[in-house]
Amino acid sequence: MKLTCFKKHILLFGFFLFIFTPLKATDNKKISNSEHEINIFTGLFDFSDDGKRSQIIGFQHQNEKLTRESFLGTLSPITGALITQDSASYFYTGVQAMYKVGSINVTPSFTPGLYSQGDGKDLGHMIEFKSEVQLSFDLPKESQFGFSYNHISNASLGDKNPGANSYMFNFLKKF
């Protein structure tokens, strides 16, 4: 039985939801003592390039204690990593802004990082910059489910700058 890329992503997210959802009942208190938020994601790296399109999986960490209010909104540092099925990897750290509209969260971010090509796409330089926007919906038990789009490029630091456009499905959980 051959699974499509979309079905694989749905199965993977079902697995993450199962693992990270507590099995015991808890009080529905609005008070949160969570310090950390983990974002686990999967999707398609460079979906706009038929030749180097690749599945992606990754994680991202945010420390809730480092969140600051500013004129740009609620800002927070983030750190994460991703790897493609072609062994390309990207390790990054940067900042995200958080905007909440009811149970919908809009989270743009900017993260410089280090890219390793592996057997994947040559992005032209080891230093790359990721711009991303994520839309997520609040779930019970301090969790969220979302969709994000990002663009990774080297800002013309290298001889070439092809960039990569990716989309991901995200599961976020506070601990």
C-alpha cells in the first residue's frame, strides 16, 4: 500500500498528537505555568522546485519566560532545526512575533541559521535566512495545530541565491 505525501503528513501528526496529549483528565484552568513551547512540524521543502522537492521534518523551541512585549507585538526568541529526506539540514535561531485573534494565532518569524546541503538543494551559501509566517489554532491542553510557509535564502551572500519555499503542518505544545 503506497501512501501519498499528504497522507504521510497526516499520519505523522496523528502520531505526535497521540504522544503529546496527556491521557489523564486535568482541570481546565486558564493559569499556565508553562515555560517551554515545542513546535514539531512536517511538510514539503522547496515545493516550487520539481527537481529538488523533498519531505521535511523538524522541531522548534521557544522559552516562554523570555517573551517580551514591544511596539512590534509579543516577541520571543526561537531555536530549531529541520532535516529533509535528502539529508539537507538547517539549524537556526532568531525571533518571532505573536499576534492572537480569538483562538487563531498569527506568528511571523525571522531566523538566521546554518544550512548543510547533504544530497539536497544547493542554496549557494552555508549562512541562510528563514522568513516564515504561521497560522495556528488553539487546542485543549495548551496545544495548537497550524500551517506555516517559509522562504529560505542567503540574501546574495553566495555566488548564487536560488532560495527554497516550503510549507509545513505544525503541532505546538507547552510544557
